[in-house]
Amino acid sequence: MPKPRAKPDAERDVFFMRLAVAQALLGLGHTRPNPAVGAVLVRADNVIGIGHHRAAGRPHAEIEAIANAGSSVVGATLYVTLEPCDHFGRTPPCAQRLVAERIERVVVGCVDPNPRVRGRGIDRLRRAGLQVEVGVLEAECRALIAGYSKHVRSGRPLVIMKAAVSLDGRLATASGESAGLTGRAAHRHLHLLRAASDAIAVGVGTVLVDDPRLTARPARLAGAGSDLIRLVIDSRGRTPPGARIVTGQGRCLIATTQQAPAARLRRLARAGAEILVCRSRHGRVALDDLLDRLGQRGLMTVLVEGGGQIHASLVRERLVDRAIIYVAPRLIGGDGVALLAGHVRSRLDQSSLIDVCWQQLGRDAVVSGRFAGGS
């Protein structure tokens, strides 16, 4: 009678899956409309291959890890943050390749939420006789694909509200001064967050006051070939053609309405901006329509950086999934610019964050969480 196989070491699985998560992080912001995935190949507790999905149409993480191994992977264990695919898309099915390579065991972080994939890759591997473990570091692996999950479920991108505020909840002084509100550590954190996003969005008021670039700095954070979109929500086409968000490096998208004068939009287009005409509601860009259109373009994560009117509208219409708020140890006063401009809703429980995390960043703190019902 064959000797029972020893139960795999759970701590070992967690260790190597953390390496796979670290690989997946390298792809965040560059893979749309595909998820960011990382993979690690291990034999006798030695890493023999690593890989991550770099861009749509490029090899998936599992295939990159096999290529990185440079030799036979027979009998190896593959750690992968997301279930291997089992269908033909821009690339061949990964599950079939793993079977052909005679990999012995596959440890999966989480099941793919896409109905085309969900469970099929795992089933194929098991039918072929591979050992498959599912759910190692599942929460971390699901966090990697939050935007992808929202997109395949609803057709819309994950919406993250980002703001930097004083202790009394002000974005800026009454005169609009906000430079230097938060420190270097918070700034570094923000640029990592930008680099992991598909688009950064602001209202036209922010453009007129601050003339931001909305880039991930230093440039290497955005990665080679990154196509980070800078989005201005501008119902009447008031963005200056010479604004840095239009003339700077990278794509600029102006979301507007038919109320915007055609001559203004032509000038913006000549300056390099792409014009996206959305439905209007109460004289402003209908944000639900905008999100639908961004989803149709394959965008999975949109980081909304303000201002107060845009934030308030997203919260009021329940279109924001998560919030990341940098809090500086400063006081501005009641005449400063509020985080949420205007009425949002009267019940506290309808605008509360759940799964809240607090982190110290130098002199500042960052508070993050998701809205109830959000992704």
C-alpha cells in the first residue's frame, strides 16, 4: 500500500505565496483589462522561476515563471496569486500549459471571479492529476484584483476617493493654499498609489487652482510603456489648453457634456487632449455614465483626487468604493475648503467606512477603508 503523502507545510505555502504577491505588485496599473498576477516556481524549497503579468497580450505570470526557470519544471510546485486560465484569449490557456509541463502541485491564492474562468482552471488541473490548494493568502490575493473584480462584475472601474486633509477635515485654506499640507512620506505613498491605478481623476476646479500634472513620480514608478490616464471632469470645457495636465507626458482625457462650447473642445483636442462627451445631469457630467464609459475602455481602477464637489457627488450617488485619506497634523479652520462640498446625506451609517486601516506616514496618518456595499 503506498505511503500517504505528508501534508504540505502551511507556513511554507504562505512564505512562497508572499513572494508571488510581491511579483504581482509589479504589474499593478499596467495590465488592464487583465488582472495583476504573480507566480513563483519552487522545487525542494528553492525558487527556480518567478514571473508576473506585464501587460495585456503578454505572457501570463505562470508562463513567465516557467520561462524564467530556464530548464525543466517537472515535479515543481507553482504558487500563483490567481487561478490559472483555461480558455483562449490573447494568449493560450495557462492550465493546459501547466499540465503539459508536468508540474506536480499548484497553490492558488484566489479563484478568478470572471465567469469565463471561475473554477475551470482549477478543475482542469485536478482532472489531470495535479495537486491543487486554493485560498492561501486569499485576502491579500483578492486585494490585488479588486479593480478587476469590480470590472468583471459590474463593467465599471473600482473608484477610490483620495484626499489630503487637515485635522479639521479641510483640503485647503480659504484662499486655496494646500501645498505642503502633508509630508514626504505621504507624498511617496501617493505616487505609489497613482502608479497602481489606471486613471487619476480631478474636477476642473482643481485644474484651474492648482494646475496639477497628475503623474506618478519618479517616472520609473509608472513602469515602461505605462499608459496612465489623467482625467479631468469638466462639464463646460473650461480646462486651459496650456494646462500641465493637457500638455504633459501621457494621455489626458477630458470628460465633458454637450453644453461645452465646441470651439473650446477643439482647442483642447488640438493641444493633445482626448474629448469624451458624457450625458449631463443638472448641468454636470453624469458620473454614472462616465464610469460606464471608462469601464468600456477597460479601465479597472480610477483614483479620484478631488475636489470637494466631485467627492461629494460620488459619495452622494454611492459611486465610490473606497477612500484613502491622508491626515496632516494641522488646523485650518471653518473657512477652509471642505473635503465634501455641499450636502451628502443625513444618516451617518450611510457614509461610514468599514474594514478601516490606520497607518503612520512620517508626521501624517493615512486612513483607508471601503464604503458599505463598495468593492
